[in-house]
Amino acid sequence: MPSRKVIYEADDLDLAVLAGLISDARTTFKELAIRNHSDQRTIANRYEQMVKCGVIRKVTLDVDWFRLGLTVSAFIGSRTSMRETARKRLFDFIRKEPRIIECHAAIGAHEYLLKVMDRDISTLRAEVGAPLEPLTAGLSTSVITETIKGTDYDGLFKYLRKTVLK
């Protein structure tokens, strides 16, 4: 991963604003101000500063994809050959395939980790896994059967408060 310089020095109020918005993006600046013993203008200014500096990139929703018919989530690990053309073909497929919702370059057992969602296992295998196989030097798929810990930023904010705001 390329080195990235910290360009925003967050304080406790910034972290409180982020924590409030991550737990519910519909939280108003007024609610955040009351909760943090501040005023709406200060909260709005902090929010705008974090948007301007790229700390806050976009506001997202937490969707229950299962209820929309996407009943399978999986992580696929892959490797590629050293040839640049092979990597380009793999990346082209990854970028075009809408069921691949995330892809990360990694160090470890896999060069690339993909998060994939689909209607069922057989469709995932036939329409995503099979076309990936000739583009890689090996695939490893793990189907998610249970979420032990979902995305939870509370602990991360506690860690940041202890380490960053010393």
C-alpha cells in the first residue's frame, strides 16, 4: 500500500461527529451538537472540513441484501501470473463484473481479495467463479455462512481516542 500522509488532525469532537454519523448517517447536526455539548454551526464546520480533506468521502446505507434476493456472500482469493497482460484481463473482468463489490490487492496467501454477492451458490460459481479461473493462477473461495462480528466502529473510535489523541 502506498504511503499516505495524514492530512487532517482529528480531535475528540471530530471523532464524536464521525462516530455519530457512522452509527446513523441520518443523525442531524443539531442532534450531534446536543449529544456533544456543542452547537450546530461548529458541528457543520467540522463536517465540512472533514469532507473537504477527504476524511468523509460519501454517505452510505446499510442494506440487508438477503432481503433483496442476494443470499450468498463470499470472499474469493486469487493469484495471477507475472505477465502484465494477465493482470490487465483480470482487472478488466473485476471492474466490469457487478457482483464483485470489492477488490483489494493484498500481501499474504492471496494477491487479490474479492468480496462477491449473488443470488445463490451455483450462479456465483457459474457466472463469477468459472470466468475468473482462466484469468488467475489459482482461486480460493470462502462462502460466508454466519457473521460473527459485523462492521462495528465503536472499538476503533475508542482505540483512536487512546492512541491518536494522546
